[in-house]
Amino acid sequence: MIRVAIVIGSTRPGRNGEAVGHWIHNLAAKRLDAEFELVDLKDYDLPLLDEPMPAALGQYSRPHTRAWASTIAAFDAYVFVTPEYNHSIPGALKNAIDFLYAEWNNKAAGFVSYGSNGGSRAVEQLRLVMGELQVADVRAQVSLSLFTDFENFSALTPAPEQEGAAIAMLDQVVAWGRALRPLRA
Ligand SMILES: Cc1cc2nc3c(=O)[nH]c(=O)nc-3n(C[C@H](O)[C@H](O)[C@H](O)COP(=O)(O)O)c2cc1C
């Protein structure tokens, strides 16, 4: 069975990301076709990238990089939970992605985003980053609107159709995560 990490990509105090991450994890955990685990960037407390060598060389010198690498390496696919910050992803998420390279390669990814336009501009940028990391990003995505899927922009109350969108995204992530297995072997 493949293992899928649900990566909470925002770290600020009072973030909505935690509720969004738990919502998608609760939905995913009902499935029997993969194992799903929450990975909260906040728990890794990564500094701004401080490795002397580029990640693609795999010469990690810092304990926090090695800890982050061993977490990410253990998964076959990822669901990135990201807000939109100035039409992009949070710096904390980009920084965490940049720390590693081989650990991401030949894996699959899906996205759950949120923002005033559903966070879709952040996901478009994240898809470009995925290409460089050799991650296969699925088409189906979940876009939560701060206006219609949250109360007062802060309490998560997803519209009923969001569950269907989440299932479609997870179906694709699991299928692609499995299909890429031979490349990871
Ligand atoms: C620095 C910053 C920039 C933001 N820029 C945008 C934006 O460009 N578009 C948008 O729809 N929402 C924007 N927002 C609103 C966030 O999407 C919203 O506050 C979301 O809840 C932030 O995620 P978090 O609560 O998990 O940190 C911005 C929020 C912050 C903190």
C-alpha cells in the first residue's frame, strides 16, 4: 500500500492551514487504498535554507535537513495544503521544498488550496516547482474559498461539493503514486 503525506504548508500562529490539513486527512483516512499521514511543517522548524551544497547533490550536512529528508523520503505521494500568499505559496513551504531533491523525485502530488480565489494562483506556481522536482502533479484539486468555505474567513465550513472534489483528487494521487512505483524501485 502506498503512503501519502498530507503536508500542511503554512506555519503562522492562528493559521487556517491546520484545520484544512485535518479536514483532508480525516477524509483521506476513511480510504483503504493508501495510508495517509499528516506532516506539519511547523513541527520541523526549518531555518531558511542553510545547506552549503545544492539539494540535488544529496550532501545534507545539517541535522534538521536529515530529519526532514527522512520524513519526506518515506512517502510515495503528497497532498500539499497551501494558502495563497501574494498570489504564490508561503515562503515556508517553498523553503521546505527547496531543502530536498531526490526525496521528491518520481512521486505524485495533489493540492488543497485556500484563499479569496480558492488559492488557485498559488497552486499554479506550485505546479511549476513540481516539474523541476520530477513530481507528477494530478489535475484534480480542491480549492477552498475564504468567502464560501469558511465562516468569518477563519472557521472552516467546506461547501458540500468540496468532499467530491477531495475524493477525485485523492483518487488521482493514489493512482499516480502507485503507477510511478517502478521508477522509484
Ligand atoms: C502574507 C499574506 C498574503 C496573502 N495574499 C493573498 C493573496 O494574494 N490572495 C488571496 O486570495 N489571499 C491572500 N492572503 C489571505 C490568505 O490566503 C488567508 O489569510 C489564509 O487563511 C492564509 O493561510 P494560513 O491561515 O494557513 O496562514 C494572504 C495572507 C497573507 C498572510
